[in-house]
Amino acid sequence: MQTSIVRARAFVVALLWVSGCSDGGPPSAGPASSSAASASPAATVTAAPALPALRVIPEADVKKVFDVWLDSQNKGDLNAYLALYADRFEGVRRSGERTARMDRKGWAAARTQLFAKKMIVSVENLAITSSDTSAQVTFTQTWASGTYKDVGPKLIVMVKDRSGLRIAREEMLASTLQGVKRLPPLSLDSFAFVIQDGGTHVVLKQSAPPGWAEGAPQLLLNRDPYPTKVGVSASKLPPDLAAWAGKRMRLYGPAGQVCEATLGTLSLIGRVVPHFGEVAHWNGAGESARPPFSNAQKARAAFALAASGSPTGVVLAADLTDTKGDCKQALWAQPASAAEIKVARAEPAEPELAKSALEAFRKLPDHAEIQKTNQLKGPWDERGKPEVTVMRHPSGTHLVHVSVNVALGCADFQGSLAAVFELAGSRLSLAGKPTSFIKAPAGAMDADGDGKLEIFFKEQVLRGEAGYDQLDGLTIPFLDCGC
């Protein structure tokens, strides 16, 4: 087992807590004006008086709880493990592309079964970030029991209550199963995500290092996901990324191209959904009875939370200049110098096709596994609202996406499943392994020109080595308790 606290990230976050800046007035509800953007990736920063440092939970206190969490699993001490969890808790378990959400009762029941067998849990790249009311612990977890083994980034959120620090959220952010091969990310030369929080921006790097930041963050919107924006250091930004400033891009929506624009100023944009107690603290509510944060303080706090994850909720993104068209519906982009991509818009399937697709969906072994947990008569998906969409691409490849999510509460029945079928005439054939629920797609395209269609959603793309079983996308750390 290797356990190391990442000091570099802690230094960056600490710097953000105390870095000087002025309030600058209310947050903007839109993008920076095009006149403020330029082809230079670096931002001009004016020094301002420093604000007082904010109090944080001592790292040693957080590490003590985490050590008990880790040791109790490897020693099989279920009582010590469960004693760490708050009454108001949400756990998110992932195994490959399958996801399950639970409250404390459901989590305890599931973990009790796991503790019946020997498990080996190891962690790497441990990082701790704290505020006055909560703490985040992020790390890479390897979990093994019997013939099962998976690895991936994990998040634990701890909050203070009257009995001390307790775990309010635990989430396996991604799970790579032993022996499963994943495709590398799509190249920027063929595909870039577009985000719309606080304005339209083209993403050049996902999970960007917070250490590239230069200056004080600005709060773009005063609501979830609390987008913040900060300049980047020209000396730290890799030249290959800096070179994208000034390039002409073509931006696409569900039906195809919606606009063209030139990439302007590069910046780091952070996004996060804080714990409700954290937001109350920012607003001067709750038990703290302290003055509310200024916009400058809230921006630094929100960016620090976004930056502390692994993967982070920080992206390197470019403003848009010289825009032609309406970019507000854009979901992804490609260089304008590339050949224009043909897009198949996702449309609701006609009744006969929807009926056939749902019948095929209900014959899947994954559907049958969920059906075993259904207490009521009839297919479990009838308790939700199945979404059946069809994408007829000009290439002649037609895809049908079926997805349904039944979430009656963290302690009640849950069913989550999505599958892609290829449509040839009236014949449906499963394309890849089913995944957990994904909202209805926006469309399909062949972005990288390999002859295989990718299915795109807002900030997500579905693809895979042997079918549609790999979901790639941007990360917005969710630190709240949903149960």
C-alpha cells in the first residue's frame, strides 16, 4: 500500500485561500466581453490587498478519520467502519459503467455483505483539502476481493457534527475493471467539449492542474455549479496548449454546426457543487453566525473546492471571439480547418420502433438482474420513464439508444440501465455492454474519422473498443449529500 499526501496541490489551494484580490462587484451571468479576450493565453493581473486567511479543519484530524476508514476495511472491522458515517449520507458505488446510489442504511447493508469476505483496499495520490465546515479527501483506490478487482479515483466528503468528523459522502468517481481496455481520449484535432456555465467556452484540457493559475478567481455565477474563472501563467502553460489561442473553431449542437468562432484568452474554469453546509457558511447562515462571504471570498472558496478533486473540476478553456452564429447551443467543437462533420440528431423513436427497442432492452441479462430486486409485478422499468431515441446517420449507420432510471429514494428501489442497439432495417442488435442510466443523447457523429460513430451528450461522449460501453466526460465534483 502506498499513501502519500499531495503537498503541491495543498499549496495551490492554500495560495488560493489567501491570495489578494478585490471584490469586483456582483458575479457576471454571462461570458466576458469579446473586447476583453485576446490571442494571448496569459491574463494581466493587478495586485490588490490580501484578504484574511480562512480557518480550516486541521489536516491531521481528517487524516486520523481516513486512516480508521482504510484500516477497518483491511482488518474486516465492520463496527469501526460504520461508526465513521454521518446519519445524513449518500454513497455512490461504481463497478465499471454500472452505478448505484444509497443512503446510510443501504450503504451499511451493502458493506456488511462485502465485509463477509476478505478485501484488500489500497490508496495512492491521497490529497486533503479543508474548509471551516467540511473536508474533501481524494485518492486513487484499488479494491480487490476474490477474483474481482477495480481501480479508480474516489472522493470522500467529511463534515463536522457534534461528535466530530463524519463521512457525509463517498463516491467512486470512475471504476476500471481488471482486464478491461479503455480507449484514449479523443484528440483536440477532432473533438473538444464545450461548456456553457458562465458563458460559452471551448475546453482544451480536462482536469487541468490548478497550479497553472495566475491571479485571483472570479465568480461567474452565484449558483451551482458555482463556475469560477482565473488566468493562467504563460510560463507554466504547455506550448502545445498555448498554441490553440487564435485558432478558428467550428462549434456543433444536436443537429450540426451552430456557429464559428476564434479561440481567445485561455483561462482555468472551475466548477463544483458544494455541500449544503458549505454554501450556508458562505452565505453567513447556519451555525457559524459569521458575516457572509464577499464575491471574492466565495470565488476563492469555490475554486479551491473545484481544484481539490482527483480528477479536478477545473478545465483549461478558451473564450470565444469573432463569433458568427449562435454558440449558446454548442456542445462540442473541432478546428474549422477540418472537414465538416455530419451529425445525426437524436429524435424520439416512432412508436413501433420504440416498442421493439424496449422489448429487446427487457431481454438483456442486465435488465433481468435489476428485475430480481423489484418488489412489484411487471417490468421494473415501468416504474420510471424509458427514453428511446434514434439517430439515423447519413453514413447509413443507425443507432437506437434506450435508457431508464428509477430512483424512488436512496433507501427505496433503484434501477438504472442504458443500452445502444444498431438498427438494420427492422432488426436490432446490441452494440457493446449496457451501462448505467444516461439521459437521452443529443446526437451521433464520427468525430475522429475511424468509421465508428460516437454518441454525444451534454459534456459527455459514449464510445468504446467493442461497442458503446465507455462514457467519457467532464467532471463537476458533487460534494453535497443527496440522501
